[in-house]
Amino acid sequence: RVKMSSQTALSLMNEQSNALKNQRRTEERVHDDLELKHSMTQSCLRKIDNSLKAIKLDIKENSRKLHELDRQLRIRNVDPDALRASYLDKVKDYADVDYPGAGYEEPQNLQPPPPPVMADTEFPMETYLKQGLSREQYRQVLLNKPDGTFLVRPSIHKPGQFTLDIVVQDEIKKVSILHENSMYGLVPPTSFSTITQLVEHYRTRSLREHNRQLDTQLLYPAFDPRFNNYR
């Protein structure tokens, strides 16, 4: 057996100690790098998520504006599809090339905005007032309907009173219908002898005169079968 001197043994122990220290430092650096990369990845994912949310909101807003523009054009007896085709033809002729948008087609899951309802014909009450439904059922009736779609329902919190539900900027707004001194209205003093008179009044006048957030008219009765298939 070869005896190891104390100096040699001490030297080996120092080498092992240094090796362990170097290994720990390497592990700490790797751990710190992984934590930094994980933090950067999470930050990037949050930014991407926020960007996607912003893009979805922009798409939704642009879609709403396009639908509203189409509706306004139809009210003025202008065919949006014909106007779009005419514009694309002019661009094609000017550029003397096949314009990429010339073959544009509306997505299959969309339908054009409903036609305007002429104000010279009174809305039948059954096309906008129906009792016996739950609050959720009333909400479903208005879900994904165009701005100006409305219904009148019994008030949940005030028996004998009514509430006007209307779609404004893709949201369902609720407006209490006042009933005082046998007259109806949205603000005092009430001035309509029937709900029908109130509805007919706001077919041609915007609710904005009472609430700036309700910049629309009563355009589409929710229970009118002509509008049931519109989304």
C-alpha cells in the first residue's frame, strides 16, 4: 500500500472543494438564466395576449361600423354591393391589372343588415311587446342583433311598469318606461297616452335627447319575423 502524504491529501480535498464550488456556481448561473428566460417568455405572452385582445376589439368595432354603413346606404336606397363592385371596377381599369379584391365575397356566415322599416306604418304591438318570458330569454332575443333592435317587457322590480330593452353599439341597454298619471314616457313629465305612441315617437327621434349613450332610434322590433334570421 502506498501511503498518501498529508500534503497530497490536503491538495486533493482542496481540488474537490473547488470543483464543488464551481459546480454550484454553474448551477446557480443556469438557474438564473432559466428564471430570466421564463420571465421574458411570460412578459412576451402577456404582450401577445394584450395585442390579440386589442385586435379583436378593433375587428369588432370595424365590423360594427361596416354594418352600420351598409344600413345607412340601404336607407338611402343605395346598394352597398353594387357600390363596392363599381369601385373595384374603377380601380381595376385605372391600374390595368387584375385587382386582388375584385373577387371579394361576403363571408357565408354573415347576412346583410335588415332593410329599413318605413315609419308610415305603425309597428304592431306584438312585434315588440311580449310577456311571460324570463329575463334571460329576453336577453337571448336581442343577442347579436343590429343597433336599434328593441323590445318592451314587464319590469322585474316594479310590477305594473315596463322596461325598454334596446341594442346600442352591440350592447343591450335597459331604459325604464315611466307610467305617471295614466301617461307613459322615458323622462318626466310623461306625455304619451300609450306605449305604442311612445314607440312611434322614437322611431324617428334618437333616444340621445334623453341619454347621450343611447344614440339610436327604435328601428327593429325584436319579435318581428322579418328580422329573426339576422345575426
